[in-house]
Amino acid sequence: MNISGFQEDSSVGLSNDHKTLIDKYEEDYKSALKAIDSDVKELIENGKEMKALLLFSESLSSIVSTHESLHTFYSIIYNHQSVLQHFKSERLKQLGHEPKATFDLLKNANAPQEEIEKHVVRQLAIAGFAPKHWYIKERVLAEIEYMIEALRILVEPDFIPFEDQTDDDLTSSQPERFVPSSVKIAVWRRDNGKCVECGSNEKLEYDHIIPVSKDGSNTERNIQLLCEKCNRKKSANIQ
């Protein structure tokens, strides 16, 4: 049941290959929560404390990463919503309200950080997002759940970050080197939308770790995100 006032998600029930980027971020989030609340508990009950704590740490990092990745896209929409309004965006109309400010968007305001956090929690609770957890901050979970629902409407289902920016090894005339959309989405999530070498989030490209010319595959394990500078540096070292 949809209790938040958002339009129901039409992608529910689609196969894994047809799930959107936002759907997969939601999977990451739910999987990490399940691991913390169920799998960690079970491991500790069975006397496997170290394994449980490693899983807890890994799952917590996944939630933090999901929050950061979602915010990357959401902040672009929030900061430039006037553009969507000017051109009468149908997706913005479907959202049904002005995008709400998250903590990161307000943290530089002239107010105590604690007050800003309380304000964000209140506004998201009014919108129907008030998750509770014994360890993770309510504000972080509420923001993740709100951004997932908002971005599912505001981001087109076939959106893939930097879809057309690939390394020099990829050309449209060589279909055997085509990287499937599902692989690009998986790589983007795994590398947190940043260059794996320098951490930049600008001018990113999908790079073959082992070039196709050297029998490298188009699988997730052989694709990484590199910025243009790091990718050109790598190419020069290979040649």
C-alpha cells in the first residue's frame, strides 16, 4: 500500500535486467537493512560474533553509500527544479509537491545543525516517512526512503549515468564490445559514481579493466568507472 502520497511504481515485478537504477538502489538499501536486523542477529546467536560485526560494518557502509549516491542525483534536481518548472516538467507535476530539502542541502544554513536535522525529520515525517531503527539515524533512513520514492518519479526509468561515455575500446560499429545497461548500472552502484583512481565524479567513463582487444569481457568484473584524465593515463600506459 502506498501511504506517502506518491504515484505507485510501475516497475514493480520487472525482471532484474529491466529494473531501473533507483530500483536497484532500493534493493541495496533493503538488503543492507535485512542483513543488519536479521543476519547479524542470527550470526551472534550462533556464536559467530566476528563474522557478524564484519557483516554489520559492510551493511552499514552500503547504507551510507546508497544515501550518498541517491543524494548525488536528488541534489541536482532540487537545486535546478526551477528549470523543470520553467519547461513544465510532467515528472515534477507527478511528484505533486516541491522537492523537499534534505539535511545536506540545508546544513550550511545559519542554524544549529541539530535544529536543521530535527526540521528535516519533521518535514519528512509529515510526508509519511518516519522509519525507526535501533542503530541508524532516523533522518538518514527517512531521507533514503523519501529520495527513492521521489527519484522513482523524477528520474526516467531508462536513465543510465554517462550512458554514452565509454572508453576508447568501445565503438558502435563493434557490437561484441557493447556493454549492457544492466552492467553499467551495476558498475555505477559498485563504484559509487566516482573514478576508482582519483575519486572524481566529473567526466566519468566506463572503462574496460582488461581491454577487449586483449580478450577482456563486457562483464561487471571487467568494467570500472574512470574519469577522462585517469582513463587516458591508463590507455597511454597500456600502449
